Amino acid sequence: MEKYFKVMIDGYTGYANYFFNEILNPGWHNYFYWLLAASLLIYLAEIAFPWRKNQALIRDHFWLDIFYLFWNYFLFSLLVYNALSMVAVQAFKDFLGIFGINNLVAIQVGNLPGWVQLLIIFVLRDFMQWNIHRMYHHVDWMWEFHKVHHSTKEMGFAALLRYHWMENILYRTLEYIPLAMIGFGISDFFIVHIFTLVAGQLGHANLNIPLGKFKYLFNGPQMHLWHHAKHLPQSHPNGFNYGITLSIWDFIFRTNYWPSNDENLAVGLPDEERFPEDFIGQNLEPFRRIFDKNKPNSPTS
């Protein structure tokens, strides 16, 4: 237990040092300021070239989504996630060690050019995220957490950032083993993170981005708006357009639905869905609903 306690303490101190170094030392590889700069530039684009011209510049729950930006990308890791995830990874490695497994790497791509490695991890990670996102809509207890993201009633760049902290845990846990099995020889995954962040914000932005034939490859705000539709068609009762950065997975697996470019499409949870509008309520509500469903006398149990 002493080893795990030390790993946890190292996780707290390590991430705290990283976080404050990010703030105090701006640079080209500084994720904190890239996030702020990308958010500001896309927001300015929304102001200058709005797709939904009747939408307020400070849209519904804008400041709540800005808080989610700092919470999900930095504060949650600082307070909880980084330390506990390091303990979980160490425990998993110790478990594998019981069976004499000291290295998960099954495919070695470290000798490939750097840009090829970045392309591989980007495509692989995006495909895994597409699958996980699809699970969120088809697995009942996962959907309860994902409802936080779909509770937004007006779309804008910061809507990407409104999601329950359990999504951080689920995404990273389910991504860990497949990515750990590939022996990458580079450490500059920062490029992939920034690209997917910007693509995700653009996908939620109040912008008209005509992709032409590239719509079959990249996700965009016109396609992704339908993913957030308040009223789902009977042909897709659990959702569609699950692509994060790439749309190609939806076209390949026939989970695409994009009947028109409707800037006035109503988004959010159905009218009968009563969901909290404050941060604390949104983060507690999924646990309450899952607990209620699992009660012995619950109608759904």
C-alpha cells in the first residue's frame, strides 16, 4: 500500500507542477494557452460570422460551459483524476506482472517517421472515441452521464466542453489498453490533442463551414448539430453522427443522418426531460438516476 500511496502523492505533485508551469511559462507546447487561444479565436469567428444570427453572443449557459472548460481540462485532473489514474495504471501493471507480463506493446511503430506515427494515433484514437461515443448513446447508465453534454440548449464552441467528469474516466480507461499496445517512438502527442480540440470546438460552433466532399471525412457544425437534435427520427432512436473529428466512421457504419443544413434545428434533451441547469446538479443527477433505476422496487429494475 505504501507504494500506491507514493504513486498517488507523486500524481498530485506532478500534475500540480505541470499545471502551474503551464500557466507561468507560455510557450508553443503550452496546452493551457493553446486551449485559451483556440477558444477565443473560434468565439471571435462566431461573433463575426454567426450561422444562427438570432442567437445571443452570450448564449444560454455560456459561462457554465466556460467553467466546464477549466474543470474538465485542468481542475478535475488537479483535484482527483491524475493521482487516481496513476494508481490505477500502477495496479494494472502489477496485476499483469503476476502473469509475467511486463510490457503491453504488441505492435512496434516507433521506427516509422514521426508524422506517420501521429497519423496512426490520431486515426486509431478517433475510431476508438467514435465507438465509445456510440456506447454512450446505447448503454443506459453511460447515457445518463452523457446527458450532461446533450443538455445544452444552444450550440456554440464551448458546448464541446460541457460534459460529466465520468466521461474523462470512461474515455481514458477504454482508450488506455489499445494505445498502450502500440509502441510509439514520439512524445509529441500534444499535436493530436490540439488538432482534435480545435476540430471539436468547430464542430459545436455557431459557424457555417461548407466542407463540400470533405464532409465524408471530417465532422462539422452542420452535421454535428443533428447529433444534438432534441427530437430524434424513428429511424435512429438512440442517436447518430457519433464522429468526434472524423465523420467517415458514421458513413462507413451507416450511423450518419444529415437530412438538411437547418440552423434553426432545436437541440437539447426532449421537452419531457427535466435536467438540472447548475454545475452541481448536473454532476449529481446521473448518479441519482442510476441509483433510482437500480433500486429493488424501481419500475425499470
